[in-house]
Amino acid sequence: MNRYSCLLFTKPSFLGGLSKLFDLGGTLNNYNLYASGNLADMRAFQEDWNAIGDDMRNTLTAYQYVHETQE
């Protein structure tokens, strides 16, 4: 799980994951609460674009490294 994937859900612990094996009704789900749906959406979009930016940075760095070593 990367740092962007737990925005709306709380990060589970080992015991929390173990207890979900026996939670057949889905009553143990925990969510990060926001004041409004719009605020949650805005935060999710921010994290999506942060993830895209990180991916682009990593790709451009790798591209630059490959082309510098070929010269």
C-alpha cells in the first residue's frame, strides 16, 4: 500500500485485519471523516495528482539516467 492509497480509509493494523475475518456483516469498517463530500473529493483529487506527479518525476529521472549513461 503506498502513501496515497489510504486517504479515505484508515490504515489497518494487524489485529484489525485479523478481526475482519470474523466480521461477516462489515460492521468494523473505519473511514476518515471529512466535513463534506466535496472536501473529501478535493482531498482525493489532490492526492491523485500528487501520485501522478511522483510517477512523472520517477519516470523522467529514469529516462535521464538511461540517456546520460548511453552517451
